[in-house]
Amino acid sequence: MASDRNPEEHKDGKNELKITSDRYISNQIRDLTSSGNPEENEIKEHLTTTEERGEKNPGPTLRILLTGSSHIHRLESSILQGCFPCSRLDFGTGQDVHFLGIGGAKVATLRNSSHLESLLEETRPDVVIVHIGSNDADSTKTSSDICAEILGFVRILKTKFQVFKVYFSQLFRRQATRRISVADYNKKILEINRRLRKEKTVTFWKHKKMMEPVKNILLKEGVHLNMCGQVLFYRSFMKAIYAAVREHEYFRSKREKGKGELPSVAS
């Protein structure tokens, strides 16, 4: 696969995490990739193999799809290039994870994508994590119209493809835009996040430490994530998958006790 990284992400190409001389970003990367990170250890402890935990049945594997715009495509590329301490497409969770990121994608791009439709038919995911809407926001469209399109796409995922759970990945602000002012764009992004956070048909997934200050997670072009942002993005999705696994275990436990139904999972 051809490299998708911007040269600004690292200076000499020898150290994947040496992306800038800014001390804040360097410290963030050091802290987030530390093996002693409590949250990282909690996730790893929970998702340890069956043999190590002494369990008889780890349960079925969840099928999970991450889809959206260039942020998803670039994250997949960074994983494949080994940019993270645990560079695995399943985020080290052992789940069946697939990616489809399309550069410049808008909501309509995903809705009309034959590639995405084929992938949905092939994998039949139990969980879909969607990161879309940022390119729609850089236009004259209102936040209300964009949210309506996103929710329409979510309905398609749930009805046509029987997706049990859809997560909407929190959108980030930018420092550069093409069609509207940066101030208007960022205001619209915050409004989209606010509206979808209140929706019951989709689960809003908040990315910690990725909203303030936004300059610390973006490349100099002001749109895409630098390596610090990528590390945060990667770990946040790991936790989203972890949350999906925990919820699935809850439903499985209820079914085993005869108190509920289990969502569709891979056999």
C-alpha cells in the first residue's frame, strides 16, 4: 500500500513518533504509549486470551466496521505502517475489525458507495463506527441538514444491513477550510456533535483530549491528524471496541439467564 502520510508528520522518517519539536506533543505521545498507562492496562487485562484468564468460553467474536472519511483511511494506513506500540487492525482486541475510509467522503459518498455496500454484505458487521460529516460541514449545508443525513445513513445500516450497534465518532474542529470561514466551520462541528450526542438511535463516541487545544493534534495544514492525534484516535477506538465487547457480554449473560436476546455475532 502506498504511503498516505504527510511529510509534516515526522521529520527524518527514522522515528515514527518524532513529528515535531513541540514539547507538548512529544510528552503526550510518551504518556499515551507508556506501557504503564492505567487505562491501557485495564483494556489489556480484560481482553487477555481465554487460556491466560482460565475461562472455558470467551464468547463469539464481534464483527466491527470502521468507516468514514480520510481520518479513517489515514488511521488504517498508520496501523499498517506500524506507527503505534500495538499496530494491529483489531486494535489488539481480538475482534474481527474491518476498515473503509474514503478520502474527501461526505455522508452521501458512504450512502452511495458500492464498495461499502459490498463490504457490509460480505462482513455483516454487528457494530459500525462512523466518522463522517466533517467534509459536509465545509459547505453551506446547515448542521441540522447534515445531522439528518447522518441519521438517515444510520437507519440504512440498521434496517438494510441489520447492524446491531452504530457509533458516531465525534468530529474534530479544523484550523483551515475551503468554502466557509474556520469560525463558522468549527461552530457547525460543535453543533453537529451536540445534536447527535442527544440522539437515541446512534451512540455518540467522544474522543478524549482531542478537542482542546485542537492545534496540538493537527498537522500544519490544519485538517488531518498529526501523530499525536493519531495515537489518541487509535486508543479511543480501542476503547470503543472494548465498550462494544463489554455490552455484548452483558447481553450474552442476560440470554444465558433467559432474560434477554443476544445481538447477531460471528459464529
